Amino acid sequence: MENKEEIQVEENQAEVFEGREEAMAASAAEIRAYAREALNGKWGYGIIVWLLAMLINTLVSLPEYLVDDGNTFGDIWSFISSAVSWCMWFGVMACFLDIARKAHLSYKRLFTGFRSLKFFFKFVITEVLQFIFLICWYLLLIVPGIIKYYSYAMTEFILLDHPEYGPLQAITESKKMMYGHRMRLFILGLSFIGWFFLCIITLGIASLWVVPYYGTARAKFYIDLKAEYEKKLAATPIQETVPAEPVEEEKGFEVEE
């Protein structure tokens, strides 16, 4: 009898899991449909933004190939080019976020990572910390590293909306926001697997369309997740701490006979 009950419980759990997978898949399809609709008439902007970012990254990295291996200048310039590359990708994400929000589009947003020297260093430190954290997790086990990668996935979007946040604050906020939603983002990325293969087959040519498509979809995921997260925070009741009454006052209450 107990075996039958256990089997029934397992079947029910399997049905619930399958239902969740279908819901996630439908959500990914809706996000992709929204991204296509948001890009309607703006594909040119998305393609130019991606081309400019790749061109600038290529030009900045050129000095690395003009020096001998092990050269100190080459090592220093390698870090500088990486920092510039991070900031350029940050700007690309800003442009795709504007597309997803159907906001005013400007090519100046591509350089949002360079808005000030202070913000530039803040963003670079944020990326370095994420890299260090991920390396530490990957050294432990592959799966925890993958989980943490998705936990940190919204960090850059959060910095775009809250440039006043510090590096650790943005990373922590991403972890809170992504808790319970990592699988959704994984499935969204998985739904683009065919497009990624197309990029490989076409030697990167298809990326001119795939990157804006995927970037806008990812931005839409963030927008929905942020709205859901803020709604959850607003619905959470604020627990007020009631100060304990002094012991002397408690002794003063006596029951008169």
C-alpha cells in the first residue's frame, strides 16, 4: 500500500514539474515574441550598435598583438582592453534595454560605461569581483559555478538602473532578484540554441541579427523580473519591532483582590 502511495506522489511531482517546464517554455516564447515586436523598425540600430562595439573592441585589443609574449606592457594593455571590452558590452546591454523598454534610442548609450571615471572603475571592479567569485565556485564544482553565473546575471542591468549602487550591492541584489528564477533564464537561453548554431555556421554573420534579438529578449526578462521582484517586496509586510517593556514596569502591575 505504501509503495503505491509513493508511486502516486512521484507521479504527481512529475506532473507538477512538467507543468512548470511548459509554463517556462511559454514564458520564453512570449519574451522572444516581445523582443521581435520591440525590434520592429529598430533592427538597424541594434545591428549598428553591435558592429560599433565589435569594431572598438578590435581596435583596442590590437596593441596586444604588436608586443612579444611576456612583455609587461602587453600584460597591462591586456587588462585595459578587457576593461574597455566589458564597458562596451555594458553599453550594448544599455542599448538593448532601451529597445526593450521602447525608450528613446541614442548611440551615446553605447558609451554609458564611460560616463565618468568613478563609474568606470566601479563597473570594472564589479566585473572583476564577479569573475573572481565565479572562478572560486567553478573550482569547487561545475554545477555551483553555473548556478552562480545565473545568480549574477542581472548585475549589469541593475547597475544601469541604479548607478549609485556599489559593486557588492549590485551583485547581491542580482542574487536576490534571481532566486527561484535561474531556471527560467536558462530555458530562455536554451530557446536560442538554434540561433547560436546559425551564428557558428555563418561564421558570425548571423550574429548581427541574433545578438540584438537575444540581447533584447534578455533585457525583457530583466524588466519582467524587476517588476515581479518589486511587487513582491511591496507585498511583504514590514515587521515592526516592539520594544520590550522594562522589568520594573511589569512589577508595578498587581492584581487587587
